Amino acid sequence: MKLILLGAPGAGKGTQADILSKKLGISTISTGNILRAAMKNGTPVGLRAKEYVESGKLVPDEVVIGIVQERLAEKDCAGGYILDGMPRTIPQAEALERGGIDIDCALSIEVEDAVIVERMSGRRTCPDCGASFHIKANPPKAEGICDNCGAALTIRRDDAPETVRDRLATYHAETEPLKAFYAERGKLKTVDNQPTIEATTAEIEKALGL
Ligand code: AMP
């Protein structure tokens, strides 16, 4: 299964990707997590990406395309993968096609902007392993502590309300056209956000025929 998860920032792509990757036994490639790790480690890619990521702007296509091409060439991707947060622009999707990447499905999680803004204020992220939690919908077992690795959870700088509004505007302008791109290729499936994470997972599984 080669799956692309589409949806606004905060739609739950990362959360659902984690659940699906465990269920299907395939890796998730999250460009956001890769970029944040690169920034933390001060690599050349991280230094280049920092100002874009922190201000909620898209990192230039060529940077992201390079990262994903390298990552997809790794052994664990041979049997399939879930792309979370890439492609985010038409040129990125075209680059995947040019690279011979034939995906099975682009699945869009549909959430209203007002719900996203509300939801992002409760998001907590692990700066060490990238895991994501929500204070109400998906709280960690111990408050403020990552379930996976025990690090102290933080609020992503780009989750500040004014940055979230900019990221939503970017989503509608640059990323949402990907729905038509994949619909034209007969690859688009959409699911509506549900009141709980589990209910959204159930909708996704139904859409994918799992
Ligand atoms: P995310 O964790 O998916 O919300 O991504 C966080 C930030 O990383 C985005 O706001 C962008 O600055 C950057 N980013 C992640 N994926 C991409 C992508 N495919 N294209 C451009 N920028 C990206």
C-alpha cells in the first residue's frame, strides 16, 4: 500500500498515519517530522528549513522533494509507505510521478477551518521523537510527558493561533488543489472528520477497504 494522506494542518494526518502504519506494518514518512529533526540537529537541510517551518510557510519544493526521494529509497519503504505531509504542492506531486512513484490512493481528511484552529491550541508535540498528542482528544498517559520516549512535551512554535491561520490559508491555496490532481487520476478518496480519533480511523478503513 502506497498511501498519501492529504488534509489541512491539524486534520489528524499524523495521528491516523501512526495508527495505519502499525496496522498495515508499513512506515510513515512525515516530512514535518524529518524537517523538525533536521532543525534540531542543525543539519544543512535543517538550517535552510528553519525560518520557513517556524513561520508556517512551505519549505521550497526542491528541499522536500530531495528529502523524500532519499527516504523512499530506504529498505523499509520497499513494501509500501504512508506519506504524511507530502506532497503539499502540485510541483511536489509531479515530482513524485516523475520519480516513478505510483501511489494507490490519496486520502483526504476533511475538517472545517474553525475546528482546526480550536484543535491546534491543544496539540502537544514531543521534541525528541516527534509523537503528537492532544490535551483532550489524545492525552499522554502522564501530563506533559511523551508516552513513547519520556521527553517533556512542547507546543510547536508554528501552532500559535496567528501562524495556524496563515498555514490554513497556504493549505487552501497550495495544497487543496491536489485533491483535483488525484481525482483526475482516479486516486482520490475523502473522509469527513469524526468526533473521535477512533471513529475517523473507522471511516478511513472503510474508505480504503481494510
Ligand atoms: P507538518 O508537521 O506536516 O505540519 O509540517 C510542518 C512544517 O514543515 C510546514 O508548515 C512546512 O513549513 C514544513 N513542511 C512539511 N512538509 C512540507 C512539504 N511537503 N512541503 C513544504 N513544506 C513542508
